Amino acid sequence: MKDSTIVHSRNMFIILFFASSVTVHIFTSLLLDFHSAMISGFIGLFIVTVLFVLYKSGMNSLTFRIPLIIGYFLYILISNLVNPDLVHLFYLIFPIALVAIYNITWLNILIMAITGIEVFVLFYLFSPIYKSVDETQLLPNIAFIFSLAVFLCVLYTFRITPEWNNIFKENKKLDVLLTSRESYLDLFFEHTEDAIVVFDLDQNIVAMNPAFEKTYGWKREECMGRSPRLFPLSEDATIAERTKKLLNGESYHFLLTKEMRKDGTVFDAELTLAPIYDSEKKLVATSFIARDITLKLQAEQLKIDTEKLKVIGEIAASVAHEVRNPMTSISGFVQMMNNDPANPYRAYTEIMYTEINRIDLIVSEFLVLSKPNLKKFTDFYIEKSLLDVVSIFETEFSNRSIFCDVQIPKNNAIIRGNEDGMKQVFINLFKNSCEALVKNGIITIVVKFQDERVTIFIRDNGPGMNTETIDNLFEPFYTTKAEGTGLGMLITKKIIVDQGGTITVTSKINHGTETTIILPLV
């Protein structure tokens, strides 16, 4: 657009000078009674008329300059052919001077070459005429050339130069604005926290920002011109269908999906995908913007879990109260029947007593769910509490031939919470690991301190758990044990959440289980 505007302005300058030259030519010929010269003048007028018609027809400025240059050249050539005169040869300078304003090197060279050929041809045809020029005829011709030169200077100074200056100023403003816009876009691209990638139509990466490297773990030199895997195998069919629709012009906004880092870890992401078109509305690439929403989903899940535990606690308190009161009476009567030597149903009442005790255990665990904060919160050393529980299980580990690898740095880190509750958490987790390993296993305990928090890893090399078990691990009354209540892990999570912490469990069949607990430090 900028080039077209400049060329248009220069075209107008040349056509105005052309029309002025023809007008002066015709009037001069009439005044001096040069009838032969009027022929080339009227031919020039015809050419100018044709050029004005082409201009008004809306011809492109870049295209219009071709007939404009040819027309002016033709006018000067005809003038020299109709009235061969030595002074007329000087008119050939004007096309060279006018075409020079386009500032196109190859065009300037071409015009000068054509002018040289014209001079050579004219000298060849009219050499005797040029040599016999009367000096008295030179004055009006020189005056005419001088007047055209003066007119050219005046037109350039007062009409063209201000217009060009305005155009250059506007273009400069546009350049500054465009440069600023591009700079802001570059800064946004480089510093946004969202991973941004541009794919070509073959799904190879042609542009990427630093956030992509940070989020996905791929380096720029590993990705440019290539198509690294950014999603797990389970998403292959979905990705293929999505890519097909994207190349057909569809867009995706805030799409929740699973993405994969270079190291193979899978994370939750929110994607925005869109096609990229050029100025001719032709699809040339696709954009990919990804945001890691793992922490967001964890926060939402934590909120849901907290509300769920709150509701369960309220229900548990009510149920425990309503069940424990009548069960106390029933337990007393059953014990009396068991103590009666004449009781003919002792075998049954003993079973009843055992089951009543089991119900009492479940009710007690319900009470833990309903009133976990009744125990006083204190400041305590997390390493000491953990080692105390390890000591309790030493005999269990020895009997089951389980090796316990404890990796706890000396940090003397203090956390504020329910120390007895945390010990109960560790007891539940060690008990689960022991029952999973049965014999000849390894339990690894790793404690790490970072960013005002402590992270505790408890791993075992047991048989692991399937996806269904992991998904329902913290659901009430869900258990895979014959004698389990299905409340142990729920209570564990409740205790940790009440202390401002988080617990996650990962497991894979035949690859063991890892429990991660994160707690804030004082």
C-alpha cells in the first residue's frame, strides 16, 4: 500500500508535466506559426488524453507508469521525427530526468540506453539537418527548453515536494506504529507464561516461545522443523481428528486435554488452536497455545475434597451418635449372655460380640472423621514423628523380611499441626505397604525440604494398584481388603488436609506404589 501511494504521486507529477509540456508546445507553435510542429503537439495531446482515460479507469499505479513512460517517450520521438532539429534532441533529457524520480536502477539504465539508441538513429537519419541549423532558430528553442525546466522546478517545489513530504511523514508514522506493534507482539510472544507454537501444514514446528520449552521440556534446536510428540499415545485418535478439522479451518478454544512432556510425564492442559491465514485468505499455518492447568485442577479438586470431607464428617458425627448408644446396650447384654455358663447359644453370641466390636471400630473411625480437630495443634518436629513410627514398625519389618530405607536430612524442621494425627497417617501408610509387600520387600522413605515446605515420599516395590483402585482410593467404604473398613485412607487425607497439606498416590501394576505428602513448615 505504501509503495502504491508513492508511485501514484510520482505518476501524477509526470502526467502533469507531460500535459503542461504539450500545452506549451501547441500554444508556442500557434504563436510562432510553426504549423509542422503542431502535428507532434496534437499527437502529444492525444497521448495525454489516452493516459487520463487510463488513469480514471482505476488502473493500478504500478501498471499505469508503463504506458505513461512509453507515451512520453513516444511524444518526444515523434516531435524529433516531425521536426528534426538539433535543439529538439535536448528534449530527450526530460524522460531520463522524469523517470529517475521512480528511483529504480534498472529502469534508469534502460531509459538511458533507449535514449542513446534514439539519438544514434536520429543523427543517422537527420545528420545534414542538424549540421545546417541556423543560430537564430536556437534562441526560441532554448527559451522553450528553459521555460519547461523552470516549470518543472516550480511544479516539483510547490506541488510535488509538499505532497511527497506528507506521504513520507505518514509512512514514517505507519512504520513506527507497525514497528511498535511488532515489538509488543514479540515481547508478548517471548514473555507470556503460556506455551505458544506455530506449526506448518505438515505439522512441523516453525516458531516457538521460551514458555513452550519450559512447559514441555523440549529445546528449540530439538523442535524447529520437526514434529515432536506432545501428547500421550491414548490421545492419538483424538489428535488426528482434531488436526484434520483444524486444517479445514475450525478453531478450538479452552480445550481441556492431556499433554505430554519430553520426559514422558502427562499433565492437564488447556489448549487454544486456530488456523493462520495469509493476506490472500490462504491457510499457511496453525497456532497452538497451551496452558498447564495441573495446579488449577488440583486446587479445584482439593476444594471439592474438603467439602466432601466436611459433609462426611457431619454425617459421621450423627451416625456415630445414633449407632453407639443402642450398640452399647446390645454389647452389655451380649457380654452377660457370654458370661452365663448355661447359655446354649454361646457360639452365636461370641460371633455377635466380635461383630459388635467391629461396628464399634467403624464408629470410632467415624468419630475421627467428624472431630479430627479436637486434638490440640502444636509445633513438632516432623522428622522425629516419622522416625518414631518407623521404630514402632521395626519388629513388623523384621518379621516380614522388609528392608526399610530411610533418607531424612538433618533439618530440624518444625510444622504446626496434630502430631498424633500425623503419626496415625504414617501408621496407616506403613501398614498398607507391609500388607502389600507381605514378605521380602523394600520400603523407601525420603524427606525433602524446599520453599518453606516439606515433602515426604513413601515408596514400596509391591504389586501396585490398578487405575480403578487409585481413582477410588479416598472414597469412603472403598476397600480391597477382606477385613478393611474403607475409611483408613479417607481419614489419612482428612488429617493432612486439616493441616494445610496435600497427599497424592501413584501406582502401577508390578511397579509398586508411591505416596507423596506435602506439608507447610512453620
